[in-house]
Amino acid sequence: MKKLVALALCLVLALGLVACGGDSNSNNSNTNTPSDNNTPSDNNPPADNNPPADNNPPADNNPPASGDAIALTVWGGEEDQALLGELVEEFKAAHPDQTFNIQVGVESESTAKDTILTDPQAAADVFAFASDQLDSLVNAKAIQSLDDMDAALQALAGVSVADVKTANSASSVEAASRNGVLYAFPMTAGNNYFLAYDPDFLNEDQVKTWDGLLEAAAAQGKKVAMTIASGWYNASFFYSAGFTTGLNEDGTTSADWNGTSATGIKGVDVVKAMQAIASSPAFFSTNDLPAAITGGDVIAVVDGCWEDKALKEGFGDDYAATTLPTFTLNGQQVQQYCVSGFKFVGVNPYSKQAGWAVALAQFITNEESQVKRFEQRKQGPTNVNAAANPAVQENVLIAASSAQDAYGVVQLVGDNYWSPTESFGAQIAQGTIGSDDAAIQSALDDLIAGITAPLA
């Protein structure tokens, strides 16, 4: 084993593939930041924070001999702390001839980018983040190219970048890559939403359409819950009709919702469809879906795989899940899309131990770790073999999430997107936008003006 480690270190040294050094031992975390996907207005770190173009580290940043402790910090969500602790101990056990000092810190995947870009050199060596944050991290040179670490990965983990790509679903690898370069290890799929419901009150036919779903719920004095005051959820209606959003190079957002989509549908008509749903006495808009599910009045909810515990408590162990319903748009039934994404694990280019950081990142996202993540967190794997695990295949939430991904859109938006879409959704829920074309068009124009506004 010691000969293998020595060979590994020689390979890393010879090819100069370890990233530029910095202080990677900070265990600072942000547990009180809001859970959103906001992009900071300035994605570019100070000039002296940029890694050298050739990524070759100073000589003293090469991995130390096996007798010296390797200091690493890994960030993950609060709900992932126990699992990460287990995986770190397993990683240590897999390298018995090497001493490690690995600290696990709390940082939500939804806010990782914001914290990292505040001070990339003080960020963790290894960090989990949501897939829609990749562009900001790449543009700011705050995430290590895994292609550049291929030799270190092979030497210390025994796998290549090509192996990582083959092991994971093509869609997750594509989402983790830019211009053909892999920047992150896929960790979970199923970062989307679908319909979960109580089969004691609803049958499979009733949940196929919003019309049938709301009618059945209303007849029983029950509710259908959705967070419509959120640009992550309410964008689904516009995406369903062929409208788009995009992230510009300057960090601003492009959006066409106040016009006509490529499929010939007017944004005004999408809003009318949303108003028809939200005005039903059976529709319940809330930002606290777990409380809604367990409150007793809700029998269906637009939610995701993470809600297993609340669903069992509120709907029973035999709860059901399926794709989102269709909704009535211009007299036609249109399949409701979702925002679909992944969770990744990246490596800090300023890590003093980039080789070992890459090895750790690979370990906590490999097949065995993804199976364990499913078992403990009920999160869908991106690893092809893990996804084929019988327990995964039989899980009702994973099955619904996978089916909904066929109608998924990767949402790329900037910082100014979130507040206007939240306010717009709240107006829909409260019924404060008039139902005539002029009133709706005015509201849409105001929405798009806010979404596309220049960054401060």
C-alpha cells in the first residue's frame, strides 16, 4: 500500500496537476442563509484570487508523505451531516496508510455558491452545490476542472474521469460539464417536483389533470397544496407553454414570458390558466409544504423526493406519487413541466490538497455512497448501477421523479429573478391581478422588467 501511495504522489508531482494552494482549513459555514438559488451580483473574485492559468502549484503544495496528516474540509447541507460523517470515516478506512484530519461543515447546497464566491480561498476543499450554480462557479474560477485532475484521481482513487462519466447518467454528466470539461461529481438526481397524493381520497384518473384533481378535492372539502409564490415552482407553467429563461454573461436574466412562445402561446393565456387553478377553493398556496401535508386538510401536493417523512405522516405509508397533472390552456390540456436539476460535489481550486480533495469528492459520490444516500435520505442516484438497485426502483418518489424528469427544464437565472417571481406568484395566489388581458399584460411587463433588470 505504501508503494502505491508513493507511486501516486510521484505521478501527481510529475504532471503538476494539483491546483493552486490556499487556506483550505476554514470550517466557516452559513447555516442561516435563505434557501434560494440566488446568484451573487459579482461573480468575479478579486484579481489576486484567480488561480494561475496553468494550474501548477508551488512545490510545497504537493501532497505530503503518507506519514503527514492530510487536512481537508468538506461542506454539505445540515440534513447531510450524519451521512457525510459516515462517508468520511469510510474514506479514511479505505486509505489506512494515510493520516487525515477531515472537518465536516454545514453549508446548504442552495447557498454554497454565495458563500464560496464571498471568499473562494477560505471555502471548503470539497463542497456540495445545486447544479444551477455551476456557471457562476466556473465563470469565477472558483471550481476545479476535474479533467485537469485526471492523473491525481487515477493515482489516489483508482478511477479516471472517463470512469466517472460512464458511471453516471448522461444527463447528469452533461449538466456537470461545460464545453466538454467535467467540473463536478454528480451526486443526486431527482432535484425536481411532481405530484404526491393520498390514494384514500384520490384515484389515478383524478390526478391526471388539474381540473379533475381540484374538482375531486373540493367535493370532499379538501385541498391541493403548491408553493406558487416561488420562481422555482411557478415558472413551470411558462416552461410548459414553451417559454424560456436564460442566464446572460453579465449575470442578468433573459425571459420572454410577456410575449408569445415558440409554440405560439401568449404569456397572458398562461397567466389565465394559473389564475383558474389558484382561484379554486381547493387550491392552497403555501411556502410550508410539510406543515400543509401533515395538517389534515391537504390530500395532494406539488413537492419533491425530500418530503418522504411528511408524506408518510400526512398521507400514510401507502401514499402515491406521479407526474404533474396537465392543465387547461386555451382549451387544450398541456402537460405541466418542472424545474429539474441535480446536486453535485465540487473541489476548490485553492485547496492545498487538491489531489486528495478530488479523491474524497469521488468517494462520497461513488456507487456505494449514492446507494447509502438513497437509503438514508431517499435521494435519487445519478450513478447508473445505484439507480438500478431494486430498492431504488421500487421507491414511489424516485419513480415519480424519474418520470417527471421527462418534462424537466434546467433553470438558469440570475440574482434579479427571484424576488419579482416570488411577488408575482403571491399576486396570483391572492387574486390581485385582474382577469382582463390588459391587466395581465401589464403585470407580466412589470414582472419581466424586474427579472431582466441590470444588476446593482
